Amino acid sequence: MAEKIFLSPKHSISLSLSLLSAAFLLLPALASPAPTPTPAPWPAQFHSILFINSSKGVLQVTDLWYDWPNRRNFNIIQNQLGKKLYDLEWGNGTSYYYTLDANKECRTMHFAVGILSPNWLDGANYLGQVDKDGFLCNVWEKVDFIWYYEDVATKRPVYWAFYTGQTAHVMTFEVGKVLDDPDWQAPVYCFEETEVNTDALESEFGFPAHRSLIRGVLPSIHSIV
């Protein structure tokens, strides 16, 4: 025959209060949804190697140097089996596109906006999580211009897709890595050339200036950030 256990009123009240406390502790977890993830701001300075595939299938490897404190950005772009283009961008809207080969090609252009700020992804729309390039990523979309994939575990960028069809795979991401100051100087022949329009630049260099990854010439993005 089962033994009957009797609890005193004092024990019963104590047990009831314990159960009630546990229930209240569980309520926030049950009632509050998880906060929507937000993309990490870019580091003030970093170096990254990007593998880029244009919408036309043109392959590029880009050495990207981002330096927000000094308001400058540098893309060193190697086209597959082609020439190397240096895309030097300053916060005042000036960009120099040049080669360092014997042809000494250079074009200077002026844009209405500077480089992207570290918080340029503020206000992006969260789309959820997907596996990309072997990483579980959070994904955001910004003004139908860029789809941005960020590693859930490390908050590092993994992959970018643009409305043009261009994609960029982030191969390395070195926070705090800075290019030496002398390497930010455009060659002297850049200051001897006349300005040209973007169509002429694209025709000569095979690189569309208006699609620069960091220049951020899209007005809708800059109007938000």
C-alpha cells in the first residue's frame, strides 16, 4: 500500500510560492520574441580580399583597404588575365583610377558623395538566415541595392550581392589593418590628365566606376546613412 505524504500548510505555501516564482521567470522567455538581428557596423579600418564576379561573368580579385578615420578607401583590382586597376577614393568625392604599368593611364573623377560610413547598413531590412559559402549567415537588404550576408558566429561579412547581378565573396577580413600613408598617393601623371565621364572610363578600363563597392554613389543609400 502506497505511503501517504502530508505537507504542513507552511510547506504547501512555500512550495506554491516556488512554483509561482518559476512560472514568472519563464514568462518573459515565452512572451518576448527574440530581437531582430542588426548588422555589425564596419570597423573604422580594415583590409579585405574580395573575389568578385560581375553580372557579365568578368572575374576580379580586389584588395580592399577601408580607412574611415582618414576618409579614404582603396580598391586594387586585378582582372582575370587582364590589367590591374587602382581605384583610390577620398571622402571629398574625388576618385583616381589609374594603372602603374608603362602606359601610365589615369583618370580623375568627382562624385557628389564621399565613401560609405561604418554604419551605412543602418535601417537595412532583415531577411533571415541562410547557409552561404559554408557559413550560417544573417542576411539584410538595403534599398533594393545590396544583399548583405554576415556570419552569425563572428559578425564578419561573408558575401555581397548587388542589384546589377555583381557578387562579392569575402575571402579575408583583417580588422585594424592599415595601408601605409605613402601608398595612398596617386601617381604624378594623375594630376596631368583631364576628367572624363563614366562611360569613357568604363570603355577604357573595363571597370564601371558607378559600381564601386565602397564609393556609395547611390543617392538613396547616402540619404539614409
